Amino acid sequence: MYQIKNIMPDIQKPAVLHLPKFSIGCYFRAEKYRADGTITYKGPWFANTVLNTGLDNLEGRRSLEPGQTYSAARFVNVGTGTSEPAITQSGLDTFLASTSTTYGSQTTASSSGDEGAGDPAWRSYQQTLAFAIGGCTGNLSELGLSYSSNSSYLNRQLFRDDVGDPTVITVLSDEGLRITVKTIMYATMAVGETSTGTININGSSVGYTIALQSGWLTWAGLCIAYLDGYSSVISIATEGGSFVRPNSFSKSSYVNGNYYNDEEGVWNPGRFTGDWKRIKTTMQSDGGQQRDLFIITLDTAQTIVDTEEVKLTLRRSWGRV
């Protein structure tokens, strides 16, 4: 009897680089008003609860602000439900009305963070969405931000009083309601701060250092192109050479509940040669503007010759605060 030995080549998976996670938070403030401008109620700021479906809705988004045209979270919804918010919900208990009408100025703010104090970088976008006089009347108890009217919710919360307890806002027929929304995107590190990790390249563990760049802080509005592989760019370089983009860049299908997506860049043989040392991720707007997001430096350079292909998979993850 002959013994047959199957000889199969080792199949090396492309390097998988886990980028630091970003987190989304949101805060609300409500006020009632009359036609003559009188403010009849002004409540405190209170935090939202980002829903699981809200995290799923972030995949592939480029913006959260209503001034943008691509997949913006432009609707605020109000209702009369009273259940405590749970991350497993997908919308309001009892929907009453929604609006995407903005009021007043829309503002942004940012901070590069403080590494010594343990404060991460963040960028915020603040807007006020307004219901006209008589546009939503009754005893309101819940609200949430969404991408369509009463659909594709980002978050849900009960109206809260000064001590954080649920409260009811009674809007009369001669009153309107304005909801100010502040959406914040938090990094896990300060600008210029570094963290370390390892990736597997051709069966070997290679250490790296990653640093957050200031580019995303300067974007108009609150850009979350970090989550959208098709509006971002990855490139590689030697220690001091120019960055080279891949021949192709593909994004895997997102699976609900994962809160991450993977994108693979492929540099065909001859596209990049030399001692691979650095990786750069760059956000790109619809208009072609670019902002650097991360610079990653490998501890040990990887020599690439002109007959070798390079594959690199990035994992972009996000969550709630």
C-alpha cells in the first residue's frame, strides 16, 4: 500500500492592522418658544443612548451633520413613550413628529486632547432643529436623532430634568419646540500620542507604532469618513520616501452587530519596491480634500522586491461613549 502525502503551500493571510477605535456620543437640550420669541422653557443638557442599530447605521457614513448631503443624521424625532432607553431598541416607543428644519447657526469645536491628563482628541458638531409653532403639541417624553423621519435611528433618550430624572415637556398649541443636538466623535488617544501593537506579515510578528494626526480635527463639520472605506485612502512608504497608493482597495461587506469594517489594499508586483517602513491612512472628501488620520511606523522594515505583491487589511472599528 502506498501512502500518499499531500503537499500544500502555506497560504499567508494578508497583514491585518487594527486601527484605534473611535466612539460616538450625543447630547440634547430642549426649549419651548412662542411666536414673539419668548422662551417658555429651557431644559438642561442630557446625554443620549446610542443604539445598536445606530452603530450599524454608522457604517459607510461620511457625515453626521444636516448641512452635508451624504447620509446625514438630519432628523430629530419626538414621541410620548416612557420606557428607559436600551441599546437594543431601534427607535421611539410612540412616535409623534419629526423635523429636519435647522434654526440659528451651526457650530463645530475640537480638541487635540491632552496625553498627560489622559484626555483623548475629540470633534463636535452642534445644531438646533426646530418644530414650528403647533408643529408638535402634547406631552412629550422621548426623542431621538435619525437619518430619515422616524427611521434609521442613531440614538434614543427620555427628556431629562436638572437631576437627570425623566420628565415630560408639555407643548401647547401656541408654542414651538427647538432641540439642540451636540454630536461628538472621540478618539482613543490625543493628537501626537502614540500606541504600539503587532501585525502578522508573512508568518512573522512585526511590531509597530501608531500616531493620531491632527487632520481630522480641521475638517468642516463632523466628518466620520474614518468609517467609510471608499472615502479614505491607505498608502505605504519607505523610511523617507513618498507614499504609494495601492493598485486596488476593496471593502468587505459589513455585518450588523460587528461595529467594524475591513478594507484590503493590494499593491501589484512592481507597484512598491524597497524597505517598507511606514503606513498612512488619509480621509478624502467628495471634493477631493484630504486629511491625514494615522501614521504607522513598522519596528522592522520589510524588504519588498519588484516580483512581490503587498496586501494589507485595515480594520476600522467604532462604538459608543
